Amino acid sequence: MTTASPATPAAPGRRRLRARSGRPPWILVVPALAAVAFLVLPFAGLLVSAPWPDMGERLRDPEVLSALWLSLTTATAATVVSLLLGVPLAWLLARTEFPGRRLVRALVTVPLVIPPVVGGVALLLVLGRNGILGTHLDTWFGITIPFTTAAVVMAQVFVAMPFLVISVEGSLRGADRRYEEAAATLGASRTTVFTRVTLPMVLPGIAAGAVLCWARALGEFGATITFAGNFPGTTQTMPLAVYMAMQRDPEAAVVLSLVLLLVSLAVLVTLRERWVNA
């Protein structure tokens, strides 16, 4: 004689319980939808207000192409510099103990919270012609950094590198160190362990940090205009071109804003999802 399982009568109840627990509470859904609307509606406003019939002609404007090319090249250069400097810094913060490590971590994250224009002023006071280091560069080597394309890259590195450092440090702290210990036990040098074991493990974090760094550098405005100025063809990036166009031709500002938005969105959607989920 077969008997029904004691859990059988409760199965429908469990299914109803799972169904109820899977439904999000309205008290969370409503503010979540409001947040999405608040973030998306401004972008929808750009799409609605864009002068689509004249879009092709405006995009072929030499000033627009020059600003776009300068933004893409300087953001890429800033990301490369941030990778070369930020990855070792993230490793030191994540894997070593040294006096003042908390202070160093706090100083590294300061550019995330201060207004970018303050960073531009700080760079100008240090690297300007009369700055702490800039005066010696000008006197000894004849090098003047402010209001040049190099100044654009430096301003972007200052505001964007913390994103990379935080991302890589988090990946390093979450990585399984047993693989590194096993490699060291087998006789691998520290350099070999870092290049052949550590870097491949944290590569998704490095890629995500690099994408965020590039996107932040692409949209940098305050530090750039303060430290590098706004000279077309030399230091006028897309955000600066948007600012100038807004004063004389609002439709041109909409076109430039839309281009900058689409470039940033394309990079974040394609590269970040591809690398982080790899």
C-alpha cells in the first residue's frame, strides 16, 4: 500500500509562497520607476529636441569633428596612463601593508567627491607656469603644460583614474589568493606570479575599470577648462564644445550632446558587458 508523501499536500502552498515572494513590493517598484524616469527622460528630451533634418550637415562641421576626435584621443590616452599608474597602485592598496595606507586610499578617492574645477585649480597651482613644479619645468626645460593637449590628458587622468583604482582594488581583494600561493610554491617569481596569475584573474575588473575611466575622461569638463583652457583644435573637447555652443547655437549644443551621449552609451553597453561577463 502506497502512502502519499507528507510534503505533497504542501506543494501547492509552497508554489503560492514562491509566487508571492517573487513579486516585488509596490513600495519599492514606484520609487524605482520614478528613478528610471528621472534618469531617462532628459535623454529622451535630447532625442526629441535634436534637429534631425540637419543632423548630417551639423555632424560634418569641422569644429564638431575636431572636438570629437580630440575627446576620443585624449580619453584613450588618459585611460592608458591610468592603467599604467593605477593598476600598480591598486595592487599596493589591496595586497600590501604600509604606514598611511588608509590615508593614501582616502587621497586617491578625493577626486571622486570634490568638484572637478577644484582639481583643475590644484593642477594649475602645481604644474602652471608659476606653480610649484611648473616653474622649474619652464625654467630648466622650457616645458609649459597648461593650455595644451597634454594638460587635457592630465586633467582627465586626475578625475578618472580613481574609478580604475577602486575597481581593480576590489577585484584584487576578491581574487582567490591560493592560485598565487601555489605558483609561488612552485618557484615562480613575484613578477611571474603577478603577470601570469594575478592579472588574468582580475582582468575583468581591470577591463570594467578601464571602461569607466574612459567614459569619465570623455565627459570631463571642469578640470579641463580650468587647467587646459578652451582652444578649438587644441584643448576644446566635446563637453567644452557643448558649453560654447549652448551660448550661441542651442541646436548645435543638442547635436553635440547627442553625439557624446551615443558614444558613451555605445562603449558602456558593448565593451563593459562583453568584458565583465567574460
